[in-house]
Amino acid sequence: MTKPELELLLDRVSGWPAAAQQDLLDSIAEIESRHDLVYRLSDGDRIAVERGLADLQENRLASDETVAALFNRFRA
């Protein structure tokens, strides 16, 4: 697709209803995610990573034995 073709398409899209424009954005994001090798954290992901790092620094992680016992409990 050439730049003029893309500009023409974007001009047409600007006249679409808001719901159709959102559908296009969702589709583009989905396509991009399949071809993008860089994972982009959501705000929720970022908060979870920061919480996990803080737990690691404060030594608030379960021991290997505790984790194994939990898995064994639910496997039975």
C-alpha cells in the first residue's frame, strides 16, 4: 500500500461511525500483536510486575517446599 492510498483510506475512515472506527482500531491492534515481537505491558501487567519485584526484594515469596505441597494437595 502506498502512502497516498493509505491517506485516502484514512480520509474515508474519518467519515465512518465511531463504532466502525473502533472496530478498525481493534483489528489493527490484533494484527499488530501477531506480528510484533515486543510484548507491551498493560497498566495492570505493570502493576503486577512491580508488586512481584517488591515481594522478591522483601523476601515474601513461597518456598519451594510450600509450592510443592500446594501442588501435591491439588493433584490428589
